[in-house]
Amino acid sequence: MKIAVFPGSFDPITKGHVDLVNRAIPLFDKIIVAVGVNSQKKYLFSLEQRLEMLENVFANDDTVHVGQFEGLTVNYCKEQGARYLLRGLRNASDFDYEKTISQLNHIIGDELETVFLISKPEYSHISSTIVREIIKGKGKVESFIPIEILNQVTK
Ligand code: ADP
């Protein structure tokens, strides 16, 4: 069984993330969208809120599961029996960052393979960072986040 972990902060999940998962569904038997918990990092949404958002967005996708982990992504992959990581590339700075992480994970994760999908042009300007700024400034976020989480984000 081909299992992929899509790790991220998802603070909050955006249309860019959703598109990536949807495009990866035909490639894997199971995709685990996993919230990585880093106790040093400050988040806008709590872990519970982010997990609830992911559950809502992927409620109708049988092969997409939601999870959470602390510590190394490679350890979580091993626990879950996943041989693949899924990541998105929006631009050259994503590439520079992801390249190093992927090479490290390949070594420490016993040949764990990272599969990269290039973001669609209509989503490549979307980042959770920008979305958080718009939410804080009470701007319109509908264009950037999946409809299923609109209520949760704007309440
Ligand atoms: P992290 O904290 O690990 O960067 P994110 O939730 O910001 O977590 O991103 C998780 C993954 O989703 C990364 O691989 C990132 O490149 C990808 N991603 C983020 N935004 C988009 C987008 N708009 N289109 C495609 N991929 C994206």
C-alpha cells in the first residue's frame, strides 16, 4: 500500500494545500494530512481548530486521513508505514528550503521519498502567512481558503 504523509502547519489550510492533496489522490492509496506540532512556534489557530478544519475539508475523501505528530516527520512516517512525503513547490525559495529537508529526510528516514507537486499558477501566491495577516486585518479571505472552513476562520 502506497501511503504518503503531507506534513505542515496548516495555520490555516488554504486552497493551495487542498489542490495539492486532490492532485495527489490518484498517486497514493492513502494520504495522511498531518499537523506537525512545534512547541516553540506561535500559531493563530489552536491544534484542535486546525485538526477540525482538516477534518471538515476532507470529510468526503475516503483515502485522505488527518493526523498530528510531534518531533521528527520521519519518525511519524515510520509509525504510519508511509514511504512517501508530499510537499508543494510554489517558487524558488520553496525549492531551496525543501531540497535540503528532502535530502536529509531521505538519509535519516531510510530512503523516504519526497514527492513534490508544483503549485498551480492560480494558487502559487497563496500562503498561510498571508492568509493569517488578512484574517487579523479582517479582510476578505474567501478567495484563499476552502469554503468548508470559512465559518471557523471568520467567527
Ligand atoms: P510548513 O510550516 O511546513 O511550511 P505549511 O502548512 O505552510 O507548512 O505548508 C505545507 C506544505 O504545503 C509545503 O510543502 C508548502 O510548500 C505547501 N504549500 C503551501 N501553500 C501552497 C500553495 N499555495 N500551493 C501549493 N503548495 C503549497
